[in-house]
Amino acid sequence: MPQLLVRDIPTAVVRKLRSNAAAQGVSVEEAHRRLLRSALIGKRQDPKRDFLEYLRDIPPGGDLEFPRAIDLPRTIEL
């Protein structure tokens, strides 16, 4: 795969890219690839990748408890 080296990037731009990468939970390199892809090609991405990003965006559950149904076990007719 080809590589691209970009020089003389203003410090503020690098800081913002690092901040965006941290917020997305990816490397600066991946954030840079996403930014270039989005700017030049658009938002089209692999649907599988979109799903993975969706899963990564789900906040951690922590100590959530879900109440159990009190009407169990119930009778099931077959």
C-alpha cells in the first residue's frame, strides 16, 4: 500500500488531529487516514467497519443491573 509523508504541518493542526484520534480511540495515523478518506472520497466505508465503530461507541455498562422478571418460569404450550 502506498505511503504519504506530510511535512510542515502547523502545531495546532497536529494537536487537533491527536485530540480527534484520542476521542475516536484510534491511532493518529488512522485518524489521518479517515480524515483524508472522508475529505476526498466521502463517507462511504465498509459496512462491517461502520458496525465495528458503532460497537466501539457504545458506552461501557459499568455496574448496571437489569431486574429479572418475577413471573418466570412460565408455562409454554407446544
